[in-house]
Amino acid sequence: MVLHAFGRRPCSTFKPFIFTKEELASILEAVLMLPSNSQFLLRAETCSIIFSLLYGLGLRKGEARRLRVLDLSLAAATLFMDQTKFYKCRYIAFGPKLGNRLQQFLGLSRKRPPMKRTKP
């Protein structure tokens, strides 16, 4: 290909898959059935909130992985994303439904017993 010779990459054949609302509801329902274990006490709740953030706010998976509690402002209904794509920072607003879910999740995570550390 001629464009490739000038440093341009050939067009991708990737086509994104877009879930319907019904498919997404089914996935979130299934996630809530995930069993917890001693290493991951809030597995279902954590996966559910992560999927909600990915879908509802359009977060990238790396952004969701790097989220910290201090990045969340329930009062301002925003998430602060530090060092996103191209090393930029941004604020993401969220609605009251997601805000309530985040608040419930934080309440659950604060109530859980601390994890026991095992020696390697």
C-alpha cells in the first residue's frame, strides 16, 4: 500500500460491538450473581459498579482500573480522571442514579472487614 510507505498505518478492520439496553441489563444482572471469596469479598458489587462506570460514563478500562476513592466527589457529582489518554486530566460528571450506586458501594466497602495479609 502506498500510504503505508509514508508512515501511515493501513485502516483497521475493527468494528465495535454495541450492546442493546436489554443485553446490558442482562450482563449487569449476571454480574450480581458472581460469588465472593476470601480474596474478593465484594466481587459482584465491585464488578457491577465497574461495568456501570465503563458503560455509563464511557471510561476506558485503564481509567477504571486507576480510579481511587479520592478521585470521586459525590457532592459535585464528578470523577477526576488523572493521566488519561495522551496524559491529559479531565472531570467527568455523573447523574444521580450512578451517584446513589457509588454512595451505596462506598458504604458497603467501608463496612467489610479488612483483608488478612498472607505471607509469601
